[in-house]
Amino acid sequence: MQFTLNQAIKNHWRTANELLKENQLEEANEYLDRCLVVLAKATGNNQNELAGVRVELWKERVWYALENNGLLNDA
């Protein structure tokens, strides 16, 4: 079954947050990366909203989750 972008962002975000609560950072990082892919697709499709939330707000949420949990690379 192929997920819509709305379903994908909700599922990936929920899973990432559950993993963060369990301090499973590597796995959480994978799901946050998946969120970024969904958001990139939505942006490419000129979608302004996913699952009833502005795409820009989703981007901020993912960024803060990555930043607040030390998951950003210092490249």
C-alpha cells in the first residue's frame, strides 16, 4: 500500500517522537530523515499543507527535533 504524503508525515513524525522518548536516537534520526524527504516532495509539489499543518511548520518541527537531540552533523 502506498502512503500519501499526509499519511507518511504523520506516521514518520509519530514514530520519530516515540523513538526519541525511548532515547533511540539513531532510529529516530532515520524517521526524521524520512520526514525531510516527505517535506521535500511536498515542497516540490507546491503543497502548502500536510495533515492539516503548514509545510513550513512541519519543517520547523523536524529541524527543532534534530537540533534539540543533537542529531545535526557538524560538517
